[in-house]
Amino acid sequence: MSSIILSSNSLQKINMENRKLSKPVCFLILCSSISLVMAMGENTSISVNVGVILDLDNSLNTKVWLSCIKMAISDFYTSHGPSKTRLVLNIKDSRSEVVDAAAAALDLIKNVQVEAIIGPKSSMQANFVIDLGDRAQVPIISFSATSPSLTSLQSSYFFRAAQNDSSQVKAISAIIKAFGWRVAIPIYVENAYGEGVLPSLVDALQDVRVRVPYRSAIPPTATDDQLAQELYKLMTMQTRVFIVHMYPSIGSRLFAKADEIGMMKEGYVWIMTNGLTNHLSSTNASIINSMQGALGLRTFVPKTEELIDFRSRWKRQFQHENPTIIDVELDVFGLWAYDAAYALAMAVESVRTTRSLFGSHTTNASINSSTDLETLRVSPSGRELSHSLSSTRFRGLAGDFSFFNGQLQSSVFEIVNVNGDGARGIGFWSPQYGLMKDMSKKIDANSSYSTSKSDMGPIIWPGDSTPTPKGWELPTNSKRLRVGVPVKVGSPEFVKVVHDPVTNRIDVTGFCIDMFNAVMEGLPYAVTYDFIPFAKPDGTSAGTYNDMVHQVFLGNFDALAAATTIRANRSLYVDFTLPYTDSGVVMVVPMKDSKSRNAWIFLKPLTWDLWLTSSCSFIFIGFVIWLLEHRINDDFRGPPSHQVGTSIWFSFSTMVFAQREKVVSNLGRSVVIVWAFVVLILTQSYTASLTSLLTLKQLQPTCTDINELLKNKESVGYPKGSFVRDLLIEKGFDRSRIKSYTSPYECDQLLEYGSAKGGIAAAIDETPNLKLFLAKYCTKYTMVGPIFKTDGFAFVFPKGSPVVPDVSRSILNVTEGEEMKNIENKWFGKKATCSVTNPMLSDSSSLGVDSFWGLFLIAGFSSCLALILFATSFFFRHRHILITIRGSSICRKVGVLFRVFDEKDITSHTFRNKNLGRVEPSASPCSICQPCPSSQDSNHTDIQESPFFREERALVGQI
């Protein structure tokens, strides 16, 4: 469908030419023109002026984008049939300058009276054009200005038909996290385009704990020498992960120079944003060759039938219009240009404008003042067109097209690896699911956000290497590491610095130095370093440990090899390795002899519960022996008081084995044997404990609680320059009560004087230091604690140093092996023996039941077993009595049995030996119930009948 569209410029040109003709001819032409217009009035659409601002510098990209815009307008009107509006393109050249772009926009808005503007190309140009569009309420639609800084303008008349650069920062951070890199350096062009993405990029990297130690800003007009100078500077740094965010023009030169100086070899990592990767299809082959191994993000465009058909039609059209240009490729910016023009045509048609946008406007401006801002008028239909654009939604060539707050919604990015003559896809990233190998994962609702490198395909890194680069290395062309060491007067076992004034050589030795050397030798790569004393020109210490740690933060030291404690406040600006020594803050106090000097010391060997248990056991054993011996042993018979005394006497006399009474029953003897063994153990333990209390020194610490020192206002000591002073102040100690010492000898002197004589009551320091002190003075002092919790000694490196994980792993290897023992024996071995075997310190705690409960259990079990056997035998022998008195009350039965028990058992062998030749009354079964006739007639009257038996016979007779 073709139509005749006349712009206002064309009409002016016709009028100028008509002035040169004769009046009759002009009249005829004018009448013919009016007739023609009136004839077409009913079938002609309304012309809507639209501005296009691009850099018309004969560049290939500009020609591609203009071709896509024209095809979009043509395709819209072809597919939608008769339309009420027609877009008229008014193209202006911005000449790659911000001022020219602003002037072109002002001319289009004021003189051409455009309804909307497509463009401009760069974000810096768009910054000014958006302000003009906001004043005139003319929508500005850009398909190539991607800087996030434009979003901050918050203009309701700016529409970005391209992806915001900040939409890809999460994808970059996901890639870096997937490979475990901890440090990265962004390389960006120093303008609004490059600086706009930097804040969001740094935030995204920090979210995955990736540090940005340096930001490489490249001027837009940088020469090759300037590029080389900046790249050489990056080579001297440890970081090998670089994120490049630039225009293709300067980015291609950067990679060419990096390849030239050797930064595209194995070990380097290059990640390109879509600003470079989206243009790879039109990048020169020599530039592609210099990017080998680099990773990149490019906007993912699904391959639809519409896209394939459009590429075919566009290529024919472009080749027809530009026959001298061959093998041109269509990039995503061309697709965005097409979708932007198509969306604008849809929005204009939906508004159904009945008059030209500025048709009702009049202006007093003359031709000489065509760009005067004072005469700028507001578009009457701009607000409606802006709302229409905001609600426009369709399936475009680049994907789903819709605006949210004037921004094209973020979509999926494809991750590519530059190999050979182009880019090879290795995976995708989406805001919902993170990394994934293919797009089929996107439809899986159960998938979680992934940052795993297994969700990407194989990668060929720079230098044609396949192993994943570690992301950092110690540069060979940089200076050696400066490792700071403290200058201390005391404790040379940890670090000792000796300066030779003749040779000016510094010799550093000590436990910390040997540990550092062993750890660095265990790294999988070579590290060169020098030990630098933290000292003043006169050789004295330059400050405290906090001051020395701060020097690492300032960059004066690359590491610290010292007895540096891991502290929370220090970790804010430096990184610590894993600790290589014990942790904790303890205190050393003098020892005193706590031997008791009182009359009741003989009670101290046993606890009160053991005294009570032993006493009860003696009484119980006496009672058991009485039960077993009462019927058969005259020693346990007699008046009740005599029997009680005998039982108690017998039991307690077993302590010294002085019992006079004989035990005649086998059950009683078994109980006595077990109990004698228990008594032997008790008496021997008591004797040993009492001997220890009376003869050995009971050395105990003078204080076991730091709060006691604080309460008594005692003075305490700490090593000069240590953080312990701050801990004591926080604890509540008065500053005047806190004294410093510089050597073990001085600490010993202060402890000798004591707090009352101007010394200290306790020395407080970290465990390794005080262990070394006790190795020299173990006979006088002891260690108490820990009183404060710390994490031990560690090596110090700058914040975010990539060396720290490897050094920590090497520390584990050293501390778990024999090398650690050898180093400890070298510096502490001989001296540490004294503190381990201290003969003066003994434990004076009393013996308790828990030490003897097994013995009491055995004695109790044997006694109870003897009682059960005795009771069983007794009841069995006298069961006929219970049968005879059946029907009596329980109390009566118990009384009868007790009376039977209280009588002698004359059938026992102990009594039978005394009455040979006599008849026993109990020999006959009827001796208890009734007298036998034979016995009544007998003349043997020398055995008299017991009153008890007479009473029982009377009782049985009554029953």
C-alpha cells in the first residue's frame, strides 16, 4: 500500500519554487493542487511527525538501525490496513556530540513539531534530550542508551526500549560466585555510560562477598599508549578477574592491546558486558582473535519464525539500499530499534489523533531564534501518547515488549565463550532461576536460583586452557611482599629482631617466624618476601600491635608475621588466617600453702557424706552379725543392753581388727570377711589422705577469679603494647591499677612485690605467652583461666587478600603434622617441662562416697543375702509352729516366732558339744506342743524344762 505524504518542509519548498513562475501558471498549479488535495481528503491519513536523532557518520550500525526503523513503520501499516495516522520520519544528525544532539532535539520539538523522538544513540546525549522532552511533554524513546543513570531522571516521557545495563550485574556476580573468585576489577569507560553501571555492579559483587580493590577508568579518548599503561598497572596487581564495560570502539582496542602485552594468556579471566558482546556479530575478525577465551553476556533473543522471516527480508532490503556493503549481520540493537518504532506507531494509532500534535500552536519565534527555549511550547497530546506507550504490549522481534516505569523489562541473558571466529553459547541466566545450561529449565517451577558452575557448559579460557583459573596470582614483575615483624624487648622466643650495625643486616628469628616460613613453603606456588621490622629509626618499637595491624590496612605492609591475636575490631580492616596457637586470655598468680592448722583436721580426709555412710554401715553390719549369731552364740546373748553394746562393739572394733567375740555361723563369717575387706580399704585411704594433709604442702593459687581482684582493688599487669589493657579497662579496672611489663623478669619482680608493695597481684596475658613465662617460674606461680575468650595467634593480610584461603590451608597442614612439634620443641620444648611436672602442687580434696560406693554395695549385698538365707532356714525349721497356731492374729504369730528366735538353738553344734549324753528337749517333735510319755516317766531330771515351752504347751492346749 502506497500513499503520498507531504511534510511541512516539502510544502515550503514547493511554494518557493512557485514564486519563480508567472502568476497565471502559479494560479493553475495552485488550483490543481487544491483539487487534488480535496479529492484525496477522505482517503488520506493524518501525518504525525516523528524525530530520529542518530550519529549519521556513515557507520554501519547507524545504517542498520535506520533500516530497521523504516521497516518497522512499513510493516505496521502493511499489517494493520487503513490507519488514521502516518508517521513521518525527520532524521537529524547528532554528530556524536552531546550539544549537537540537544540542538537537534530542540529543532525537532520547536520547528518540526514532532510528536515523539526516537534516539539519541548514547546515554550522555540522552541525558540532555530527556530534559527537553520532559519540558515539552514529548516522549523520548531510546533503543541504545542503556546507562542506569538515566533512570534517576524519573521522567515520565522517557522510554528505554533496551535493557538497562544494571539488569546484567546479577548475572555477572552469579558467574563469579560459581567459580569461587573473591576479587574482581571492573574496567569501564569514564563517562555516563561506564560510570552509570558501577554502583549496581559493586553492590552485586559485594552481595556474593567479592571485593573490588581497584576500579580501572579508561577515558573515552584514550590512546593506545594510555591503554597499555593502564593494563601494565593491572598486571602488577594480584587480581586476574576483569569485568569490561565499554563501547565496542574502545573495547576492541583494549582487547587488542591486552593480547599484545600478554594478558590473554592462561590464568586471566575476562568477562564482557552486553555492550561489547551484543556487537560481536559485527566485530572484525582480528578483534575476535584477540578476545579468545573471554566470557560475555549478550541479550538472549528467542529464534521465532517471525525473526527468521524478518532477517531474510531485512537482508534483502539492506543489500538493495547498500549494495557496496556485504556480509552484514543484524544485532539486538537493530531489533530493539524495530520494536521501538513499531511500538510508537501502535501508540500513535491508539491515541487516534485528529490533528497534528502542534497544529494549534503558534509561535512568535523567527527563523534566527528557532532554538530559543523561551518559546518552547507543551505538546497537547504528549501526555496521552505517553500513557499509550506505557500500556503498549506485544510480542516483538527481541521478545516480549512492554514498559514498566518507562523501562523495558529484564529478560534472559545468554553466556558466551569467545572461541575461534565467534562466540559459543555455554549457558543462560535468568532473574528467576540463575544459571542454567538450557532454556528448558525456565519452565520448571520447582527449580531454585542456581550459582553452580555445573549449570554451564565447558569453557576454554584464555591461553586455550581448560582448568578453571584461580582468579589471582602473585605477579612476577611486582615487588616482594613486605612482611612486618614486631620489635619486642621481652619474649624473644616468639619474635626476635637483631640488627647488625656493621653489615646493616637484619636477622629475624623466633617461633612465629619459623611458623610463617613453614606455612609459606607449603603453598602450591612460590612467594618471595622480606621481613620488615616495625621500628623507629633508633631501632625501638614504633607502636602497639594495633598500630602494626593498621599499617597493613594502609598498605605499608603486605602481611604480618607476629603473635597477633584475632580480634573483632581488627578484622574490620584486615583479614586473618586460621589461628596457629592456643586461644584465650589467662592470668598467672602466686601460689600459697593452704595446709590446715586446726584441731579438726583429722575429719578432712573424708567428706561428711562418707562419714555418715560409714557410720551407718558399721551399725548395719553389727545388727546383721547379731541376727546371725544370737541363737547359737553365747557372746551375743544376755540382757538387751548387753546385746546392743556387744553388736556395736564388734562392728566398730573391726576397724582395728580387735574384736574378741567369736563368730561361729558360716553366714556370719562370710559377712565379716567381706566387711573386713571394706574396712581395710577405708582405713588405708583415710590414713593416706590424712598423711598427705599433715606432711605435704597444699599449694593453691592466691586468687582464682578476676572479679575477686577487681573487688579487692588489686593491681594487675599486662605486657606492654598488648590489647589486654583494653580488656581490663572494659572489665572495670582502674587505669592506675593496670601496670605494664616488658619482659618475663620484670613480670616476676612485680609478682614478687605484690599489689601492696607497688607490684601486681596477677599477670594477665594470652595463653602462649604465659605458658612460656611459667616454663621459667613454675615453682612460684600457677595459671588460672581462661578469663577472656580469644581466637589465638594468626597471620595478618590485607582485606580481601586472595592468599588468605591458601595460607589457612597450609597452616592446617603444618599444625597437624610433625613440623609443628619440631618448631615447638625448638623454641619451648626444654623449658615447658617444668610447667607440666610440678611436684609442689597437690590436690587436697576430701574422699567422698563416689570413690567407695562399689565397696558398700558389695558389703550390703553379701549381708542381705546372708539374712535371706538365715530367715529362710529359720522359717522352714519352725513351720509346724505356724501350722499349729493357725487362726491366731498376725501379732500373736510374730510374737511366738520372736520368742522362738530369742531362745537358744540347743540343736546347734555349739551347745551339743557341751551336753553330751543328754536328751535334747527339742529332739522330739512333740517337745513344744506336749510332753512325751516317755519323758514324763523318765528319771532323768537334770535337764529342766524352759518356762517358754511350758507356756507354749498351755497355749496349744487352749487352742
